[in-house]
Amino acid sequence: MRKLGLALLFFFFYFIVQSQTSLVPGNTGYAIPAESYSEKLFSSENGLQNWINTRQQVNYFFHVRNPGVLQIKINAKNAFSGSVINLSINGKDFKVAIPKSTTFRLLNVGSLSIKDTGFYQISISGTKQTNNTIADIQSIELLGTAAKEIHANQKPRRNAASVHLKYPLEDSIKATTFYNEITVPIGADIVHSYYMACGFSRGYFGIQVNSPTERRIIFSVWDAGKEAIDRNKVADSNKVQLLAKGENVFADGFGNEGTGGHSHLVYNWRAGEKYQLMVTALPDSTSTIYTGYFFVPELQKWKLIASFKAPHDGETLRKLYSFNENFVGVNGQLERKAFFGNQWIQQENGRWVELTKAHFSYDATGKAKDRIDYGGGVENGQFYLRNGGFKESNAQFGDLFERAATNQRPLIDWSKNADSIAQSIKDNELIQDFIKKTNWKPTGSKDGVYYEILKEGSGANVKVTDTVTVNYKGSLLSDGSIFDQTKDKPATFPLNRLIKGWQIGVPMCKVGGTVRIVIPSAMAYTIRSRSKLIPPNSVLVFDIEVVDVKR
């Protein structure tokens, strides 16, 4: 009796294992070629629908944890008889005739032996269609011993999980610059991908593949407040303000993922080439100015992307990170990969610090285990991230990566920038307009710097190598706002350490005299976000009284 009970128990356990069923929803497939945005090829209710192109293959993916026998069934329908589809898996093909039906019917496909664990792909193609229709497929059912604990995405979101590198930074470090280098390998530059290099608590900066014909450099900063969708609902006091942008850079607002200020440059960056990106932060007690710069390799010059003033901030750069994102799910089966190397931050005191550690993490899609094909680590001295491709994961949430230090801090040459010629034309137009509108009569000009002797001095001539003692007032030509001035006593500077405009304009004046100089941005701070009161590419006006000089 006991033996009979054990036998029945064994038979019951064997039956349960053999009857294990896993479901692959029909709306989690990937079409080759991919469907367009407007094409409704997949739906939550019907799965695969409106499939009419026999040249369009549809692929489904799942992960096997237990090798064994795998039986395949398919829930399909077609309002007309005669359609035939072919299912291919692991080198074996199955032909299935779709019977006439207006409701989904479970059709037997066949079975095969699965010998290894890992990801598998089911490819479905239409070999015959009727009335311009192949089939609607609601789901694929997997049964048998190999179906036990199979993993397959159960949600209609077909994007690969976003993966991140988070760079630990001590609270005592006040970072005003974050520099990073990014390389996307050849073949990993997939459409609908954003490879973000310089992320921080209020924004992000990276390179994107928008379409087969368009790529962008994107820099965005979030508004204050909690509005996640509609920027029109954000109070003006919470909105970031655009202060400046580079030539041919588009700038506007954004919503639907938080709200904020957006800027992008359409630029045909190339896979296999290294790109350098840098973000700076200028905080005060209530706000922070964030500015993004992109190094254009073919010009060997830095380019301003945009500068935004973020309200309700007042902090330096914090919560630094990078990521790979697949922002449209029509090709989430393709692997994306990017290398991130030579990360540095600059502190308020000017000291550069190299970042050699990063923690791995992923988004809600990864946390929910909807997708388990992701990874990261260190390769050839660089951090890397990968997502999509239905390949085995090699990293888990929280893993710490550490790369070898390069000891090669960035060397930034602000004297040259990618927009210098175009900006020079704009500056000159602004100066000429100022001269015309104010009827200003400058004494002369040199190298684009205009000057007027307001008071003739009787003392010595000023030389560039002198240390000068001066009273001065500095303002913006654009709106006349004062950004700096002496008050109770004069200031003393080595003249050859000041901006080029001073080195040109001040020697036009003698000791005891006063000069007004109008300085184009190339002779001032160029594209630098040098001060919270001086936006990049600003034309400056100085009234300078030369009190004394020291040779």
C-alpha cells in the first residue's frame, strides 16, 4: 500500500513537471524589418496583429534554465483559411496551417530537445497568406521539462533595460566640472539609443541615435518641482532658464520624463571614435548654472552646447552617472554597448580628481526582471555597459567596478572654440549696433577690441608686463547689467594674467587716465561659463581708471 502511494506521488510529481507551461505573449515580439511608429503591429489584446508582409519575420525570445523536452503550441487566428506560417527554433523548422477562425485557437506546433541553458529565439515567417493576411498570434505556449522556470518578457514594453554606472563621490568633494569620454563600438550604434556620458542630479549629457539618418548631441537640465509631464504646468520660478547656446544648437523645453530645458546639436558622430564631453556647475545660494561642452574631434576644439540656470539648487555637481538607454522598443532585441573612460572631476579649488570606481545598476525593467539581458564591467581600461541582445547577464545591481587610473587629466584650451568664426561675426554685429544706437565714438580699435579714452592720463604708459592698480566697472553689452566693479579701494592685478581684452585695451591708457573698452567674447571668456553673471559668448564693457603701475 505504501509502495502504491509512493508510486502515485511520483507519478503526480512527474505529471506536474511534464505539464509545466510558460507563456510568451504575442505582443513581445520583434519584427524584421521593424515596424514604424504608426504601424500597429502589436497590441495588448491581440498580440501580433495586422501582419500582412510575408517578407517580415517576427522573432520571440526566452531563456531556458532547465534543459529537456520542449513542446510548442501557438494561439493564432485568421478569418480566412489557407494561411501557413513557419516557426524556426534551434535549427528546427515547423510548418503550421492556420485554420479559419475569428477567435484564437491553440494549435500544436511540435516538440524538440533543448540540451543547453541560455537564450533561445523563435523566428516566425509567413509562407502563405490569404486575403492579404498571414495570422494574428496572441501567444506562444511552451510546455515540457524545458519549460520549467523559463523566463520570457510578460509586458508589452519591448525596450531593453537601461543600465547605469554610478560614480561614488565623497560628500566633502565640491565638484564644479565633470569630464568623461565615450566610445560606441562599431555595430553597437543602434537606432533609438542614447549613450549618456555626463549625468548629474539635475541633468544629463550624451550622444543619441535618433534615426538611420540623424544623430544628436543632447544636453538637458530638469526644472525644479514635481511636475512629470506637462511643462506648461510648471511655475516660471521653477523653470530652468537658457542663458546661452552654441551655433546651430536647438534649445527648447521638454516633458513626459520630468520637465526641463533641452538642447541638442544634430551631429553625425561615428561608432568606433572617442568623444569627450564635459559639464560645469556654477552655484550660488539659490541656483546653479550648468553648462555642457562637446569636443569636436575633426576641429580639435571645444563647442558650447548650452548653458542653463537651474533654480532652487545652489549645489555643485553631485550624483554623477552614465547610462545606456533604448528609448523605443521596436528594436529592443539588439545589443547596445558603450565604453566610458578617463572620468575626472574638478573641485572648486581647481584641483582635478580622477574617478576610477563605478557601481552598476539598472532601471525598473531590470529590477522587475522583465529583461535579464544586460551587463557591464571593465574592458581595456574602460568601464563598459551593454543592454539588449538577449545575451547572458554578467553583472548584478550594485556591483562595484574599478578601472586602472590613467593619470591623464583633461587639458582644456578655452582660447579656441568650434564656433569662433560665427561668434566673431555676431559679436562684431552687436558692437556695431551698439555704436550706432548710442552714437558712441570710440578712439580706435585693435584686434576687434574697441576703446575710448575718457580721460587722458599724465603718467607712464602701461605695458602688458606691468602689474596695474585700477578702479573698474564691468557690464554686459547686451543689457548693461553690471557683473563686477571695485568699490572702496582699487584692485591690483598682473595685466598679463587677465583676459586678452584687458591686455589690448588697458595699454591704450596712461597712468591717471580712464579708458572704456568693449571686448568681443573671443577676447574675454569665450564659451566659458566663467561667472554666474557672465553667460558664455558675452561681449563685455569695462570702464577702467589706471591708478598706478608697477614694472
